[in-house]
Amino acid sequence: MPLLAKRPLSPHTEPVIPGQLRRRWIVQMYAFWLTVSVATVLVVTLVFSRHRAFNLFHPLAFYLMFHAIVFVIRPIFSVLYDFHGLYDAIGFWPNDWERSQVLICTNLGLVAFAACSLSVGKEAVRFSTTDDGAFRLALLKVYWLPAIIIGALGLWSVIWLWSVADDFGQFTVRNGGTGEGGLRGVSGYFLSMQTMLGILGAVLAWLGRFRLWSLAPIALFTLLQFGAGGRGQAVSGLTALALLYLFGRRKTWPNASIVTLFLVAAVVFNTVQADRGRGIRSLLGFETEVVVKATTTTGPKPKPLETMDLANMEFFEYLVWAIPKRTGSYDYFLSNLQIFTEPVPRALWPGKPYGPPIKMFELFRYGKALGATSSVPGAGWIQWGYAGVFIWSSLFGLFYGWIYKVFTRHHRNALVAVAYMVFLSASPVAFRDGAIVSIAKQMIFFMVPVLALWFSANVILEKRSFSAAGGSGSTVSPFERRRGLAAGDPRLRPASWSAGSENDLAPEAMAHTLSGRVEPRVPSLGSAAGGAEMTADKPFTRSQLRRRIRAADYG
């Protein structure tokens, strides 16, 4: 079979360059740019592998995997297996020059993202050498209450989704003129509460040091989310679990067990996307008749990777096909104003617009691209063509690189590490959607278990730590205690610190230090921050004391 099988042209196709010779040249040009895409991924991967920030926790590692699957491997499969299902479903048929433009833009976006993310996030990942087992154990004891509350809200949401999974259309509404969809009779906030479950399960597994019993919650939550037809949030929870496991084991790349976990998740993912969770619900005694009816339906055999979840290539081709030749205009970044209108519930604003509040065009007029996700470079094309691809991909690279930089600078803070792993676990969905609204909508609920963890460590647990350090009924405030610790006040040190061993701390004291407040070597803060150690006869200056407080707070 030739590398580029010619698909019969639709009568709707409008060739850009007429003539058989020009047509053959364009087909060869697509093969050329497909080869360039493979070479670009290999070169960027080689450059990344020689960089000191080469590790799985860098956002470029996730973007490379996303790009390689969606914009390199899948286009090759589309040629070998002659994909056309989504073209027919949307109602457009791009020519080979428009398809080549997509490959040019994706390569431009990859280079821009890689250069910007590495220029900002250029530090190697570092691991704390302190054993945090006591910290996790102490924190787990006070985290159960917020975990139960978050879990109850998430279970309420996902169980409701199970009850209406086969008739969810009654709660959706779509504008016939614009194609924008919305909800009716149910709040989007209520539906999104179930996205907290996967992250909550990952956090509980991390607190339990990944013992078998600690994995039970995330196993249950993942099963429920897959059964409800959800895929992205369940995969994000498993990704967060894997990242926290690797970081806790001080490993920068996954081992065989992690790879096996994701291979199994990929199989389940493919099954769920095919039947929207009906098989899982049937296995647990729900909707047996619906499953039989669905599985006995005959149809064309599905082709490898020809699925909506990986269809960013076709959606991008639709954008190039329509913008600006048919729309007459770019978006010029106005669609990002949706971040200000999206948080407002429709119950409070009945007239809230579907989608962005200001639109330069309606893509629904040119094709039925329902459920389309544009990807980072695709969103850039919407904004301003080639220039928009470069600008938007660069902004994403700078933003993710800066987040990684914050993580590496605070690597000793266990809570910062957990928050970063949760944020990074959602990056594949963000790269797939390409919109800042998607990032904001995910993080609102993904960070709820993390904020509860921070509250447990810095309010509940720290209060107990103060009481243990200052004695029964101590009225020492958090700031006074940190100031006293930085100044070397022995009255505010736990008794175990007096022994001079940083590894003999009491659980509460260890929890206090590993939550990012104070390093265990408190007496050495003076040398770490600069200046002589404080003695009874030689107090710190004001500037030296400020440096020590900052060292205690941000380590």
C-alpha cells in the first residue's frame, strides 16, 4: 500500500492549486512535512534529553508525549488507514495543502513551547533527603475529616451521573445557530464535584505511603468515574498517583509497574470511550438490556486511533480550512474573555452567553464540529494564524515553565510538591483543549483536596505542633514561633531538637518542618542565610532576622 493513499475528492473540495502536476506536488509536500514532524520530535527530544531539566516532572515531557501521539503518530495512521469518518461527520474535506499547514503549525508550536518552557524551567528536579514518613502519618490523622466531606460531595455527584448516564441529553441544551452547548436543570458546579475524587484518592494514597489499603479509595473512585462515562478526570487522578509515587521514591522516570498501570488504563480508556461506561455499569448490575442492544449493533469496523478523544488533527484541519478563508477574520484573542463569564452560574445570569461573550465568527456555520478541541497550536491559529500559533504556544510554555520553576525552588516543601503533581496531571487535557478556560475550570476542583491538605497541615497540625513545642495551653502565634525558631529561641523548640539529631524529631515537629515551614536543621539557619549565629550576647540584626524567617518559611 503506498504511503499516501489518495482519498477520493468530495464534490465539496475546493482545490487551492489546479492541475494534475500541482496536485501531485502538494501530495508529495504533505509527505515531506510529515517527515519533518517526525524529525522535529526527535530533535526536540534529543535537545531535552541533554538538558539538566530532563525528567518526567518537566511540562515539556508531557507536551512531547501529547504532541507525538496526536500530531505525529496519528497522522501517520490516518494515511495508512485512510481516516475519513470525522471529515464526513463534521462536513468538510480539506485538501493536502491545508493538511500540510496543520503540520507546519504543530511543529512551530512544539518548538515555541519547548524553547520557552526550558528557558524558564531550566533547573534539575531535586528531592528532599529528609524522611517524611512521620509527616505523612501525622497529617493523615487530621486529613480524614476534610477527606470525608470532599469524598461525600464527589460521590453524590458521580452517583447521580450513574443514575442519568443513558438519558443525560435531557439536561443539555445546544444553540442551533452557534453550536454552543450548555446545561439545564442541573448546575455545572454540581457535575464537576466528581472530578475531585481522583485527586482525593491520589492524595490519600500518598499520605498512606502507597500501601495496599491506601490505594482502595482511588481504585473505587476511578471505577465510578469510568462507569459514569468520564475519562479525562479518571486518567488525571491516575497520573497524579503515578507522579506522587515517583516523586516519593525519588525517581525521575517511571518503572515497569507504572508503565503497566497506564497500559491497563489505556485499554480501559479505549473501552469506556467506545460505550461511555455502559460495560462497567452492566458489570455491576446496571442497564443489561442497553448493553446487549449496543453490542449487537453492526457497523463499520473501527480503525486504530480514529477516535474523538485523539482527533485534534482533524479539528485543527477544520480550523485551517475555515479560518480565515471562510470566516473572514481571526479571533484576535477575544475568546479568552470567557474566563470572566464562565464562573457565573446560569441560575444567577439567565442570559449568560454560550461560549465567549464576544465572537468574531461562528464556526458552526461551516461544519458540525461538536465536541471539538482545538489543542494549543490550534487555539493559536484561531487567535491570529501563524503568529497566533507562535504567541499562544510560547505563552503556554512560559506559564508551565514558570510553574515548574516554582516547584524546583520549593522542592523541600511537601505540599508544594503535591500541588505541582496535581497541576501537572491535568496538563494533557489542557494541551488538548488549548484554552485557559479549561485550565481554570479543572483547577477549581482539582485543587480542593490540595487546599484541604494545606489547611490540615498549616492550621490543624501546626496548631498541635505549637502546643507540643510551647507546652500545654501555649499562646504562641505561628509568626512568633517561626520568628523564635529562626532566632534560635530554645523555648520554642521541641524537646527532640535539643538532642541535636534532625532524624529524631517527634511526629508533630517533623510534620511542622516538612510542610515547608522550617527545615529540621534549625540551628544551622544562620549559616544558611548568611551571618553569624545568634548568641545571648549578640542578637541578630533586623535584616538577618528577616532572612532567617524567609528561610524558615520558604526553605
